[in-house]
Amino acid sequence: MKTFFAAVTEKSTVIMSAKVALFVGSILSLINYGDRIFLYHDMLILDWIKIAVTYCVPYCVATYGAAKFATKHSVGKKGAAFFS
């Protein structure tokens, strides 16, 4: 049985979660701060911290989902396809 921590730290999980975070975080940042970045140029340090957190949230959600899926489907199905 694959442990949750092993699934979270697996290279493929980290890479896929990073891609999701980059895509979703960029869209959310543009929606929430696009005008302040490109039109008004009045971003504060706190705003940049909030943008960093905006990228962390989708990373954590994608990682959690992938790890839960991997741990749930690894029980008793060693070598079997997930959707067979």
C-alpha cells in the first residue's frame, strides 16, 4: 500500500501539481490583481504575498487529490490498471 506521504512526494505528483498551480494561479492572479499590476502599478508587498498564496492553494489541492487517488487505488491492486 502506498502511503499518503509517498504519493505526495512522488516526482510525477509534484510536477503535475506544479503545472496545475502555474495555470490556475496565473488565471486567478490576473483576475484578482491584473488591473493593479498592468494599469495602476500600485502593488504593495502584501499584494505580492497574496499572489504567492494564490499559487500555493491550487498546488495543495492538486497534490492532495492526486495523493488520495493514489492511496485509494493502490490498496490490493498491485500491478492492476486503475480503471479496469
